[in-house]
Amino acid sequence: MVKLTRIYTKGGDKGETSLGSGARVAKHDRRVEAYGTVDEANATIGLARLHTRGKADQMLARIQNDLFDLGADLCMPETKAGKGKSSAGALRIDEAQTLRLEREIDLMNAHLAPLNSFILPGGSAAAAHLHLARTVVRRAERLITALAQQEPVNPEAVRYINRLSDHLFVLARWLNRKGKSDLLWVPGANR
């Protein structure tokens, strides 16, 4: 468990921060951008949870915890020798977390009305917040894949974040009365 005794350290006052390895990097470093955006996605899911309960809220609670795991994974650079492994006690996203998302997607999707158009973000308050969270997750995914082109990144982290955006999309539809309250795009409707 993490124990925080001080909230401010003054260590970042010159525009740098520490990674999990102890290495100092600029606060705008690609790795910091990636896990910072994961944190932002987590906060948007927290907003969505203000409008959920039951199974949906339980899924989102697990996802929020996973996103902290993902941030921990990303803040600890992988070494070439440790690529894909939990080297030096580093917490890594693992396949079980991604597979859980896939199972939940499949269970929800089995009860949804088929899509006949693209969906506009909205419907219920919960769905609108989940669509916002989905777009932040997609941005996190772009940043993580860009980082992976430059430095080793746990491949399961990439799979997890990709699957998460799908999960949030399906959950938003599920919370929109299983797709019945989805707002559909009508191409050229306002010409």
C-alpha cells in the first residue's frame, strides 16, 4: 500500500518530475503525458460514477483501480531485459485485466440494439460522461502508442487501453436503455 505523508515536495518546481524508477524527466515528457492522460481518464470515469449504480458502478470501480495500475505500469520504464515482465517489483497491467473487459463487453453487447448509425455522445447523464471518458481514453491510447514507438512499453498496457475505450462505448449504450436512448447521427441533417 502507498503511504503519503506529504502532498507537496517542491521537487517539480523546476519543471521536472520523478518516474517510478527515480529517473528525473521533464513534466512534458512523453511518458508523463501518457500516464497523466490515464489519470485524466480516471477522473472522467469518477464523474460518470456519480450517475451509475449496481453492475455498471461495480465495473467502473474496477476500471478506476485498473487505471491506477496502468499509471503505475507506465511510470516505471521497462528495461529491455525486463520487457513484458514484472521486473524489479514493477506493477504491470496483465492479460486477465484485458480479458475481464472483453467478457464484460460481450455480456453487455449481447443485450444491445444493433447500430444503424454512428452515435452522438449523450442520452443519459451517465452515457454522456462515459462518452467523454472514452475520448480521453482514446487520447491516452494515442500517447501510449507514440511512447511505445520510442521506448519499451508493456504490450498488454496497449491492449488494455484499446479495449477500455470499446468497453466505455458499449457501457454508455447499455446505460442508454440498452441502446434505445442512443442519439443517432443523421448525416447532413442540418444542411
